[in-house]
Amino acid sequence: MKPFFLLIILVLLACLAPAQDRYEQALTLPRRTENLVFRDRIKANWLPDGKSFWYRIQTGPKTQEFVLIQADTGARKTAPSLKALGLPEQEALKSSTTKIELRRTSRTGEESGFKFINQLDADVDLFWINQQGEHIRYGGIRAGTEREQHTFDGHVWLITSRTGEHLAIIEAGPLVQTLIIDGKGITPAKQEPKKNEPGFKSPDGKLKIEVTPAFILLNQRPLKLDSMQDFSGPAQWAPDSSAFAISRCKPVSQRQIAIVDSSPKEQVQPKVKTLNYTKPGDPLPKPELLIVRPDGHFSMVDTALFANPFTESQHIDVTWSPDSREFYFNYNQRGHQLYRILAADAKTGTVRTVVEETSKTFIDYTHKTWRHWLHKTGELLWTSERDGWYHLYLYDSKTGHVKNQITKGAWPVREVLHVDETKREITFLASGLRKEEDPYHLHLCRIHFDGSGFQQLTQGDGNHHIEFSPNRDFFTDTYSRADLPPIHELHRSSDGSLVCELEKADASKLLAAGWTMPERFIAKGRDGQTDIHGILIKPSHFDPAKKYPVIEDIYAGPHSAFAPKDFGRLLTHHILAELGFIIAKLDGMGTNHRGKAFHDVCWKNIKDAGFPDRKLWIKAAAKTRPWMDLTRVGIYGGSAGGQNAMRALLDHHDFYHVAVADCGCHDNRMDKIWWNEQWMGWPVDESYARSSNKDDAHKLQGHLLLIVGELDTNVDPATTTQVVGALQKANKTFDFMPIIGTGHGAAETPYGSRLRMEFLARHLKP
């Protein structure tokens, strides 16, 4: 080889080596920052007196202490063990003092899997511990969500908190396991018995019902119901056993989709898997109700007020009144613009309206149709956005009239925690209560049924998570922000007064390990008035004299809001930042929790995704941060965020230049019915086409990487391959990577994550 060419090769290798080192350094961030935040999690274990409790607190990587608190005085006692605190033996049995012993994968058996159900109010991170003991990150599991994870018999997995504390370690078995993440480690999910099992008993125990589609047996004798069929139990008995309600429904054809498992382990040839998957516009069942008495007499419930339901079930759940005179059920009309609570007379089957909600856009039925029956007083607590904000109302359940609106103001109720029927007061979480604070922060509040006596019981500037003592006299309050590690306090429930500070999390070792604190930022949205909130993340090697390309992590699903409000490591963001990027995460208009007008921007307009607000926010941040280089802006997202990320290069390529779209629902006609009809409406009309990435594929400008898991059962993988076909037909240049043997969230696998990093770095050149 000539010296000149040898010199060129050596120069190229010298240039590539730092980039490769940067990748490896970034990928070690999870391991380098694991288990470095202390005093960040407490779980109060209340003693029988209801006035004292103990908790275990992690004080260092391998150290802990036990704390005993007298709730009425705030007196504190610490010790290295429960025994040293003088607690009885039964309390010691409750302790989760056993250290989680890390072990590595030692064998690879047959294919298996997990289904994780995260019941915590915080996200968790998921790692595979390989044969070398390395922690390979497989993304996270969001609070209150479920996730399926493919694995192999014998593989070892670690679940950590957002701040890196080890929560559980599990070894996969030969069968798929459903596991609940509940803060106590991992709990196997129990199978709930079905109510329509043979022998379902009446409340008085004298009668047994068996239901099949063709007949109903009462104490093993068939009831004569005029040759009716298509029963879809269970039988739902009146409290006095005088009658039961049962559904009947004519079958409707159900769409099935096919997914190709190209590389099954047990054979050479591919497998085709089919699954039921209802899409927007598909026919839906229209269940009816019968009221049946033990003597065989029955009444059909009049369907005039629930003729066109949005439901995928052949069954209607009912709630009986205590006097057995009527029962109540819900009706969500297809199109999500009419919602009713209905009451059916147990003798005649006539139906009346208790509550009726209407909207010109949509009613968020999955999150904003809470109710609580007050049967003793003939009342109903209900929530509604009818005045533009999500608030509580008190109804007369017998007349269907509103007695009074309970909460009022330009802020939303977020969750009802407790109803005290004796005191006639409601304890709930709300946000947006103070103009000077982030409008997404949750605070604990209380109010009387008549709207008097409103109290905000938490004050700290942060997002609050509450746990009450068994007698509800006290509560522990943990609050944090994206830029504030958790603070734990004990308060009196009567007035919210502070008893004592319990713990203040220490993140100094996390920062010393190279992790950077997120920066919160606020800018005006498209209307010039509404504040848009988000965060910026810088690399550990940040130099304000340099220029850094910007990457936005987008998820604009209208069902919630997604910029972090609690403290956490945010590993995906920080790993990318380590390559030399500034990472942005924010919530634009069209997302939830900011009032009806803010939310309605998404209606029949999923493609908007808040982009007019997002671009203004990033530009406003760059005005005072010259190190943000807006000539190099990228974006990535998964699922709804995958649809959003590609849309950035279709409609906003003047600002965004590179996009990675993972498992995107690129055409709302191709995705699951319940999510898409909620925001895009019914019947399926031209608005679906207007938001379709496939139909607009010819508009693509910029660098696009499409990723999809070939076994995705959440979003039909064909929606991605249809986009691929449209881009090919339009003669567009792009990258496409199906990830074999993987389901939804394919970009969060080690291979997909690395691919995303490399693609963004290649085109944005950090």
C-alpha cells in the first residue's frame, strides 16, 4: 500500500475513533448512574395505633437505615435495623430489608416472555443483565401502563426506579408470566374469576344461573324467553334477588390482522399470526338488556336512548340501586359527542336519563367520566368539562337535575382520591391552581359537596404524590420536579399543616457521575398568550462556547401530557445528549390537562401535534441560548410519537431536518379503534386522510428513518409498511429498519436504540 493511501486510512480511523468512544461512553450512562440517588423513596408502614409509622431509607449504594416517626409530634428515631427500633417481630416480617442480589444470565432456554403491569405512579426502567453482567437497557415502562417483553427461559431482568434504585430482579421461566410492579418488588398477577361461570348465585344464595349464547338455566332448568338467543352474560342480580339484568347481542364480524413472524425459533419457515383488531369505521356490537325474573317473566329494556353505542363488548355492565327498583348503566354514543348515564326501571324496562353530556368535539370518556353514587341520599357525584374545565358536580339521581357545581375555576380536577359521605366532602388532586407554578403540578385539595370549604392541602412547588394513614388523620407527601429531587413530608389531613420533613433526596453522586440536571423552560404558544412548558437537557461535556444540534423527543398523544414533572434519570434523553445534542421535551396544544380549548386542538387534527407551539418554544429557547444550533434540528418518537415525528418532515421540514419514527400509527384508519375514533371521530371522513402520513408521503423532505417491530400487536405493523410503499412510489429517499422478533417500541431495544443514535448523529453531526 502506498504511503499516501495509508495516511488517508490512518486519518479516517483517527476521526472515527472519538465518535466510537462517544457512543460507548453514552451507552454506559445507565450503568454509571445507577443507584446513585439516596433518600428518594419512602413507604410508610403504619403501626396499629395509627399515630406512628416506620420506613426504610436507602442512605448509600449499599447502606440503609430504619426510621420511626411519631406522627402527632414529628419525633424521629433512627436505627440500623427494625429490632433496634424496638418494633415487634411481626413488623420485622413486613420489612423489605433483603437486598436485591444481582445475578447475571447464565443460560438461554426456549422463547418466553413477560407482561409487566406498572401500578406505580412513576415510570420504571427495564434492563436485561447479560452473561457478562452488563445491564442492557430495554427502555422504560410508563406509570400505569402495561408492556410485553420477549425473552428466553433463564434470562435475568432488572427493574429500577427512575432514579436508579433496584426494585426487582426476575428470571424468566419457560412460560410467559404476567407480573405486577407495585412497589413491593414483583407480584404475579392473579386470574380473576369470571362472573358468568356456571353456578353464578343470586344474593340470597337460593338461585344459580348458567348462561350460554343459546339459553339461560335457572337452577339447571331452562328459562323460556320466547326463543331469544345471543345471550352474553353474566347475570347481574338485583340486591333483593327479585330479578337479574342480562345482555343479548347479535354477533358482528370482527376484523383480524395478520402478523408475520419471519424467524420463529422452533422452525425454519415463517409463521403467520392472526389477532382480532378492530379499526376505525368497523362495525361494532349493539348489546341490548333484558330484565328477567325467576318465574321466567321478562322485560326488554327500551333502547331508544342507547341505540348506537361505542363499545367492543357484547355486554353492558349495570349498577343496581339498593332498593332494587332500578339499575344504572352508561351510554357512550359512537363519535364520542354524547355520553349518558341511564336508569332502567326494573319492572317495566323504561329508561330515563340521569346525566347527559354533549360536545361539539369529543368527550374524553376514558379519563373524564368519573362518578360516585350516593344511594343513601339519592345523589350522584359526577365530573364534566361542560364549562371548559374538568370539574365536579352534584346531581339529584332521581330527577337528573344538577344540584350544584362543586369545583370551579380555570384549572382541572385530576383525580378523586376519597369521598367522605358522612362529612359530605371530597379529597382530590388538581393542577393549575397557582399562576406562578407549572400548571401540570398535582396538588392535594378538599372541598364540601356544596362547593364550600375549598382547601389546597399541599404547598411545595412540585408534583405531589400522596399516601394517607389508615385512619386518614395524616398523609405523607412526596413532591419533586424534573429539576428537583424528591422531598418527603408528613402532614395533618385536617388542614394540611406540616408535621415534619421526613427526607430530602440526595442526588449529588448522580451529578458527580456526569448526569446533568434538566432545565425547565416556558414560552408562549401560537396564540401569543398560552404558556407552553418543557425541559432542555445538555450533555455532561457541555461547553457554552460551542454549537449543539437540537433533538426533540415528541409524543403528542391527546390522552395525556408527557414532559416530565417528576424527578428521574430520563436515560433515553441523557444518552442521546452525551453524543453532543441538546434534547427538548415539551407539551404543545392538543394534549391533555390544560382545559377543553387547549385539548380540542387535536380534534380531527392529529397531524397538528402542537407543532406551531413546539417550533415557537424551541426558537424562544434558542434566542437566549446561542449554543442551540437551529440549522440542525432533529426529532424522534414512538407509536403516536412515531406518527408525529414523520409528520415533522412532511409539514415542518423548514424547521426539522431529521426524524426517526418508531412503530408509528401513521394512518389513523389503520390503528386500533378506541384510541383513534376518540380524537378523530366517526364516521371515518376526510379528516383521517388529512392526517395520514401515507397519503402525504410525497411531501417528505429531510432524512427519515422508519423503524417497526415485525410482531407489533399494539399498532398494526402494516401502517409502517404502507408508508414505505407510498414513499417508494413517490421516489423518496429514506431508511427503513424492521426489527425481527420484536413488538411495539422496537426503537427501545438495544439494536433499535443504537440505530436511532447513529442515524441522528450521522445527519445532525454533533
